[in-house]
Amino acid sequence: EETEDTRLHLLGDDKAEYNLLEIQEFVDIVFHSKPDGAEQLFYAAPTNSPSRPMMGGMPQLHKVLTRTSKARALYFNASSCRRDDEGILRHKKELFEAFHVLVLDDIGTKIPIDALPEGLEPTYIIESSEGNFQYGFVLDEPITDVDHATALVQTAALAGLTDGGGLMATKIVRLPSGING
């Protein structure tokens, strides 16, 4: 007998509604300050594997989300970047402009919540899967030196505050909407 729990659900088959105002408010908080020429990177992947960021920033993300009712895994980059010599936006170290938010990943599963220092309050918390959270700490001023930003991310991992995956300043993390397939 087939039940809801035994049926296979493919990412993108479920209907989804997105709160575009909530997404915009979130982005405004994270990217409250960014260098001239720096762009935010967004991903609306039909799978849990984001590849290249969409060209066109928030307007393009809004367009994609209003034109489809299919569920998407939504991501953004912790840093803003500039376009390469061919005008393509990518999340590469050499295109880094500024680091805006330190994201501690796998809190609650790989990293116990009580491992976080007392008084360390995140700007936001996103549950990326059941019992698994990303804690975001938006910086008052973005870090514009990629080596300093990378050192901060690596220091957080060495201190046992985040998982060891994606120890780079241009890390892709979840937006507060979308699904985890």
C-alpha cells in the first residue's frame, strides 16, 4: 500500500508560494552596505545543487519566483562579488568584493547548540532541514579583504562552531524560503 511517506517526491514537483517581501527584507538586512560595483548572488535551483548564480540579482529572483509555482531550493552568497572579464557573475575568490554574513552551518545536528558561546546571538536562524539550522551573523560593516573574511570563516570552523564544509568567504547558504529536497 502506498502512503504519503513511501511515495517519491522530486524537488520541483511540489507547489510553492514565496513571500517575496520577506525575502527582500532579509536581503536588505544582510546587504545593508556593499561596495560600489559589488553584486549579490542568488540561486533558485530546481535541485539542491546550485550552480551559477542568476544574472540580474533580486529583480531576476523575483521574476523567477513569480513565474513558477514549482518548489525551488533558494540560496544566496555570504559575499558580494563582481563580474568577471566576460561579464559573468560567479562565486569565485578572485571576484570577491565583500563578506557580509558569517553563517554557522549544521547547528543542532553536527554542532550542538550549547557549543555556541553564551551571549552569541545570531541575526537570523534558518531551519535548513528538520533539527538542522544555519545561524547567520550579519556584520555591521562588510569585510572587504578576502583573506580576512576566509580567516573568520576558518576560525569559526576550527573553534567547532560550524561544519568543515565550504570554508570559504564565498559560501552559498540558504535563503529564508525555498525547500530542501
